[in-house]
Amino acid sequence: MTPKDLPSSPQRLHAIVHGMVQGVNFRAYTMREAHRLGLTGWVRNVPDGTVETVAEGPREALESFLQFLSIGSPSASVTKVTSTWEQATGEFDDFRVRYFW
């Protein structure tokens, strides 16, 4: 088996999505996409109008997730996504919507 054939170690993506991303089913679509990609973590609306998400999984799946975030739900209008890569903690069992307040 070559290094290319070995599964990548889990990583963590923390992203903030800017634009018209609240009230347009962004969180529901994000959760559906995370489940499709086999990711764990959470997504939530933030009082400043952004959507925040933390996801863990293989780097390739997280990169696909990041691409999804730049588009979002059909009714969303994403203007910017800021993201950071971190080491996975393994603290999540699934992916769900969190409520900020």
C-alpha cells in the first residue's frame, strides 16, 4: 500500500459564511451536505447575520464541504467564506444544527 492509498487523518474546518445566509435554509442544506460527506460537527446562525460551522473528517471531504459553503442553499447569496484548518479533536458523534441563543 502506498501513502496515496492510505486514508488521510481527520482534520477540522472552522468556517464563517457571510452574505444572505440566514432565513434561506442554509443550515438545513449544510447539515444535509455534511451528512452526505460523512462529516461530524455543527452549524449555527450567529447574531451578526453570518453562519458558523465546525466540521471534522477527511481533508478531501472537508474541501468539498468548503466548496459547498461558498454556494450554500438555492436561496442563499454567499459573499465570502473565511475558514481555518485545525487538528481534529474527535469530539463529535454526528453533525447537527446548534442554536446560538
